[in-house]
Amino acid sequence: MNISFIYMASGYGSRFGSNKLCAMLDGRPLYRHGLECLLAAAGELREKDGFDVRLILVSQYRDILEDGNGLGLETVYNGSSSQGITASLRLGTEAAGEDADILLFFVADQPYMKGSTVASFVRGFAGCGFGIGCVESGGRRGNPAAFSRRYRKELLALMGDRGGSVIMKAHPEDVWTMEVPAGELKDIDVQEDLER
């Protein structure tokens, strides 16, 4: 099973007031929390399940890309971040290539997700028979989201700032979800979220 984890760290943080991805949370930049979650999940899936997992970091920020290089990740510069999240989705999908069985997308402002949760989600999605998957809590869907390779062309064709939810809405019968604790879906949108 070939899986590409695509970590999207290109947001402007307009509601936050500055580049929130580099804001400090518990002694580390915000983006590092999600990145370390994915590294832990990838390690678990490789060791326990024998999955072939690639980690691809997409960002417009050079310092984040350099950090990713230092961690041994594949990095992709996003020079089109003004187009919204779909630019990261498309770049990550292109970088993953046609051999990826599963494309898993994760956002960089969701610091409380656990690596073990992501690993459980990937295992569940790999065996569910559906083509699209996402986590949810109490009916509220969130990230990560996963797509089988049969949705590659649709991912590459996305436009605007609506993300993969457009594809989920177009194929509701093919969406599998996994319930997770609400706290793991919390994201950081404004300064007050960090202070809480």
C-alpha cells in the first residue's frame, strides 16, 4: 500500500493577523505540531503495517520548507498560495505521482491531532472500500481527509478556495468517516485560540 501524506502549510492567516503557522504554541511553532503528528503516524504505519508512506510538505514559506528538508521530507514550494487551499492540494497531488494508492491531506493549523489517531484513520480507510474518507466529531467533519487514487484527476482539477469538500459533496455515497475526539479537531484561527 503506497500512501502519500500531504502536509499543507501555505496559509496566510488573515484572521490571525500574521503568519500563524510560525506562532509559538507550547514552545514550538504551530506548524510543527501537525508535522510531528504525521511523522509519528507514518512511523507507526511503516513499522506495524508495512505501508510505504511518503511525506510531502507544501508551503509558501521558505523557513518551513527548510525545516522539512532537515527532517528528510519531500518539499514543494507553493508559489500560488493566493489561489487558496486548492493550490496546495494540486501541488501535493502532483508531487505524490500516479503510484499513490491513498492521498492523505492534513492542514497545518490543527495542533491537537494525535499520530495514533491518524494511523488508525489510515488503517480504517485502507480497508473500508470507500474512495474518500475524513475524520469527524459529532457530525462536524475535519482533517485529515483521504482520497483513493481514482480521485486524482478531480483533485488536480480543483479551483478556488473550497478544498476537497467539493469532491466529497459530489460523491456523498463514497465517503467513509471515522469519529474522533472533538479536541483533536480544534484549529487555530485567531490569536485568542492560541491563548486558550
